[in-house]
Amino acid sequence: MLTNPIGHLRKNLGRPLGRRSRRVLIGSIIALCLFSLFQLVAPFLISSTVVRESMERAVAEWTGHDVEIDGTPDIRFWPEPRITLREITIRKQAEDGERVLGRVARLSASFDLLQALVGQPEFKDFRLTDPEIYVLREADGRLDWANDGLLSRAVRDVQPDGSGQVLAADDDARMGDVRISNGLFEVSDVVSGRITRLQSINGTLDWPWLSRRLELKADANFNGKALTLDMSSTQPLLLLSGKSGNLSGTMTSALFHGQFQGVANLAANAFLSGDAELTVPDLAAAMNWAGMNFTGVERLKSFSLKTRLVTNDSILRFDNLSLGLNDAKATGILDLMLLPDRPARLTGTLAFDRMDLSAALAAIAPRALGDTSRTSGQLADLELDLRLSAQQAMLGRFMLSEAAVSVMNVGDQSRIDIADSDFETGRLTGRIATVKGGTAGAVALRLAIQDADFGNIVKELGLAGPLPAARGSLDLSLDIDRPLEPEAWRNAKGALRFRAERGSLSGVNLAGIRQLAAQKPYFPLSDAGSGSLEFDHIDISANLADGSADIREGRITGATETLTLSGVIPYINNSLALSATVATAAAAAGTPPLMVFIGGSWPNPVIWPVSQTPAKPLQ
């Protein structure tokens, strides 16, 4: 059977209300009328002067300083009782006169009508428009802002209580919800003189009571970049007092994303203990934005870090560290030691899967690379004692495998050691270090290559001309008085020795050279024809100075011939000035050796045969 719902509704509405329903309805109407009546008569019952003076007194009590209010206060009662103060300035008496601690263009807070009726309004849920807060960070890490106000006493008397904090009842105060619009927060560090400034702050601070948990969510601007902060702590007063307190939160911008959960300490060393993560897509841009001058970092594009921070006295340990540099990944452990009256010291070990050794070394130890012109940044005085290993390590154009590297930077000396590595089927070790007590910027380079494929090395370097293709060893020792730049090699001093076993010199045709030497007074090496000089052993040693190599000993031994070299190679302009003698095994039977002078430029020198005709006797 079809029913009519509209008819049922009319029928139900037409019925008289029950006793209980009538009581509820009447009670609601009476409560509404009383509330409306109270709101209408409250402005006449409550003294605006009392509320205004209480608000002004509350601001002074919070800060413990003189508060000046230039604007006209305003009180409204709908939709909630709220008072607004304008043009507030907070000052502190200092040794050099008054110091402005803060300014607020507009400060408003809600209050309870019943408490206001008895002349004791209590304020909460503050709104700050265009606030400016100026804070000094003292040498011990304390933030000096309040004097003897509520906040200062709470910071001074707070005690840890497990994962929270505890205050005496007289020190506790209600804060509530604080909303900030277009704020400025500036911290001046007394020790370093550095000023940190957050601008355009918009957000909320949820702090019901001073003794309870604090939560901050805000957007701000730092050095021209937008930041988003989301932080909380159950021990905020301990943090403000320079003691350790728990802290968790994230900080995000277009340049980085960081998060932390653990225990923080804002004192002089600013230690953290807990789980931390940091991701930086462009490290050079981020450090430039942060005002940190760190040479070599421009070669390290992306950076990421995930670790467990552990604080022990003056040591901050990066435990279970996972590190990312560009496309390379590393794991290990690092210790950052911050000792009084001594530079910070970073020690530890890192194991990379692969790394750009040149970029990493330029970043972490620029002075060892002879670069003293860029060590004036905040990290210039950082002492290092690191052990690095890599399955694959790029060194210029070459790939090292199973590399072990040591980096030290202590006092006025830096040193980088390649303790071991596999290189071109051989082994490479080396050291580059600043010369202690030497000329500013002077460095010492030591390189040893053993049993490596020099044919492939020559190919990788793109060198042209007659060069040995053989397995051999190279020892190089150089002292350089300037940073390692191209012009510095002109003044390098040192020694070189190259030894190899069976191999060949491409482009050296001794038979063609002998033939042309009997026909022409001089000729380019290329005219002697193609081919190569096969040898059983090569041993060349030279002294290096003023852009030239002085051949101290040069001998290339073949199956039937031996080539002996002496002279000078001015390598800075690719020229040659050598004497060469080719002796055959049949020389003892009367075959004279071939003597030539090698000059011109590399890679196609000119050869001048030297006459063997004995000089005529004097008449």
C-alpha cells in the first residue's frame, strides 16, 4: 500500500510535544536568551580600562621589561571577547643605552568574560601582526631576551621530568594558541657576530601552558628563499635555557629538505642526538645561500645524509652514516670533535661504491692541493683525519679500483695519501701535501706507479709521438712553490724515473734513420718511415726544474741495438735538445755507433746526424 510521507510529517508536527521535549526546548531558549543578554550587557558591566591595563601589564610581566604602547587599544565582545593593542615597543636597559627587544604593530588576545567581571581577566589565543623580535645568543648558548618576566623565570627554574619538563605552579602560565602574521625573528650571536634573520614569518605556535608541549608550524623567508618549518618539543623551556631537550620536526625549502627526531642542545656547541636526514639537490647553491664559503664544493652537485647522531661530551658522532655525493654512495662513521680553544676536528672512515676522487679531495682538503686562496671560509679551520675507500675512484681521466685514501688537515699542513689502488692492471700510490714551514702555497707531490700498462696510459692521455707501449713503473717527485695551476709547473723541481721491460716505441724506425743520416744533414723523424722500435728494457731518469727535464740517464736496450739518450727536454714548450747514440752488438767488430742530435718540437722532432770524421791535426 502506498503511503504519503508528507502527510505523515504534517501529522507528526501537529501532535503536541512530550514533557521531556518541552523542557529541553524551553531550557535551550532560556540559555540562548541569557547568553544574548549577557553579551549585550557585558560591555556595560566590564571596565574597558581594567581590561586594557591588565593586557598592558600582562605584556610587561611576560617580558620583564618596559612596554610602550602608542596606539589606541580596542575591545570587542562579539563573536568573542578580544582586546587589541597597537604599536607596541619592548625595550631593555643595556650598558650602552636602551636596546629594542621587539616591536608589534598589532597584538590581540581573547579573554574570559566572567574573569573580566571580577577585574582579573586572563588572556589567551594571541594574534601578532608584524611582530619583530630581536634576540642575543650569549657565549654559553643562552638566548637573552626576557629579563625577569614570566618566560625568563620559567626558563631559569625549569627542570627535566622524563621526556617532559616540570615547573613550579607560580612559574607556569597559560599561553594558548599564538598566530603570527608577517613576523621577523633575528638572532645576533655574541661570539661570532653573525646575525641570523628569519623574515615574512606566517604560522601558528601552539603552546597551551609553559610547562607543556610546544608545536610550531610556520612559513618564513631566509636569505631570499622560502622555508617551511614544522617542529615540536615537550621540553621547550629546556631548549631555551641552553640545556638539552627533545626536539622533532622538518625544515624544507627549494634547496634542501631536513628532518630530525631526538635530543637537541642550543648551547655553544649546538649538539644533536637522534635520527637525522638531509637531502640537498644542489650543494653549491645551498651553501652559497647559507653564506658558507667552502672551496671545491661546486664540483659536488647533490648531497644526502642519513645518520644516527650520538653526543658524547664534546664529540658528535655520525653513526650508521649513509652519505650520497652526486651519484656516489658511502657508508661509515664520522666523529666531529668540538674542543675548547681548538679548531673543530672531523675523523672517521667512509666506504664508497664509486667516487670522483679529484672533486672530493678538492672539496675536503683544498690546501693539500696547493689552493691557499680559497681557504677563508667558515670551514677553512676544520681539521680532518679521514680514511676513505672506494671500489671505483675517478682520478682525472683514469679509473682506480679498490682505492684506499687518507686525508689529513691539521694546523698549517694538509696531506692526501693514496695508500693503495689498482691502476691500469698495476698499482698506484701517491701523496700530495703542503710543505710545512715552506713557501705559502707550496706543495710536495710524490707518485709511484708499478707494473702498469703505459701503452693504455698514453692512449688515455691523448699524447702523440714516440712514447713507450709497455708494462712499467714510474716514480715522480715534485716540489711546487705555487698552487697547482698550469703555470705552476714552470717552477716545479724534482726527479723522475721510468722503467719498463719488453715493449715498443711507435714511430721510431732505426733502419730508416741510419739510411737518412748517411744522405741528409738533417731530416724530420717522420721522414724515416713508420714502424716501431722494439726493446727489451728501458730506464730513463731525469731532474726536473724551471720547466725542463734534464736527462740524467737514458737507456733503451733492444735485442741487437742500444739507444743512449742525454740532454734537456723543455717540456713547457714541447721542445727537445737531446743527444742520442745508437750502438749495435757488432760495434766491437768495427761498426761505428750512430750519433745524432734531436731538436725541434714534439711530437715530430728534427734529427741532425753528428759527423764521426776525426778532426785533422794542427799544422
